[in-house]
Amino acid sequence: MKPHFSLRTALGRAKGLGSAKQGTAHFIQQRVTAIALLILGLWLIWALLSVGGLTPLEIKAWFRSPVALVGMMLTVFVTLFHSYLGLQVVIEDYVAAPLWKNTLLLGVKFLSVGLGVLAFCALIKVGMSGL
Amino acid sequence: MSSFQRPLSPHLQVYKPQISSVLSILHRLTGLFLALGGYVLVIWLSLLAFDTEGFVTLSSFFGTLGGHLILGAWTAAFFYHFCNGVRHLFWDMGLGYGLATMTKSGWSVVALTVILTTAVWVCVFIRWGF
């Protein structure tokens, strides 16, 4: 017979102990980006082999093709997102102290977004130069 | 009432390393290393766009022996994380949890990593020499 009182303590409820009741979105996002990276990652290896040894000017010219430009943008953004999700889990696993944990989480988030914007600007500049 | 530091039961000191546990932590470690690689990729692209001199400096570093070793490590980390990632995706579909299957798929991941990393770097050396 189900008890008509809660088995949770008041302190436990106040501290938010127990199941987080959320995390499915994170799980799915990690898998979706992983699947995308199955393709993008292999493409990146091929792309880097293609431009290795070229002069900077030749590399910039290589990026002017739409496939190269869009491919590299997608690769960078999806990689930054996938790595952010992974780092989030690692930090939550190993860092217990709330101040450190939350600072690191915020830091990695800002780093990922910042580098994403940087990469976008860099690729637009390279890909669109000499329009 | 303060709690004193209670002793923990030993794990790393006593548990024998196995294909399951070693590959699991390796997936995490390669992931971390690849995250770093991703950041360097962004820096490399940014130098290409905004600082040609810096770009040449970074590119020539990767041309050195040390640079090649780092790139080789990233290649291996990538293929390991890739293959073990596929193994994870099968688990997510509910497949391959049996002990025998897990062991076989695990060793396959290790073998594939070696094969693919070697293949890429053979191509590198054929194309550009040492």
C-alpha cells in the first residue's frame, strides 16, 4: 500500500536531492552531434590532408568552394557543441565543490561559444574574400 | 557535528584493468584530447584569416617532428573515439551488451584504430615524405 506521506526529508527536498528529472535532451543532443561527426570528422581528415603543404594563399582559395566553407563551418560548430556536452559531463563527474564546478561549466560554455563565433568570422572572411 | 574523513574502499589499487574499463576511460581521455584539438583547429583557422605570419609559424611547428607526433596523437585519438563512439551508438540501440560481444567489439575498436591511424599516416608520408 502506497504511503500517504512523502518519504523524502524536508532538507533533502530543499537541497534538491534525488533525481534531476531531466537530461534526455542532453543525451539526444550528444548522440545526434556524434552521428553528424561520423561524417564531418572523416571529411575533416580528408580536408586537412588536402590542404596540408599548401601556401596560405592556396589554402584560402581552397576555402572559397561552398562545400569547403560550409563543411568546415559545420565541422567546427558541431565539434564545439559535442565537446561542450562531453566536458559538461566530465566536470560534473569530477568537480564537487559548487564554486569550482559552476565556474568551470560557465567557462567552458563561454569558451565554446566564443571560439564558435571566432571561427565563423574567420571562415566568412576567408571564404568570402574576393567575392 | 562534524564528520571526519572516512576511508574509501580501494578501487584503482585492486581492480584488474579489463577491456571494458580501459576502453571506457580511454573514450573519455581521447574525447578531452580531441576537445583541445578542436580549439587548436579554431585558432589555426583564425590565424589563416587574421594573421598570416602567425599562421605560417603554427603551420611550420606542425611540420616539425614534435608537431608530427602531436598530429599523430590526434589522429589516433580521433579514430579511437570514432570507432568506440560507434560501439557506444550500438549500445544506445540496445545491442551488443553480451560479455563475449562486448569483448570482441572492444578489441575490434583497438585493431581498427591502429589500422586507420597507420593508413592515414602512410598516405601522409607517401604524399609529402618525412
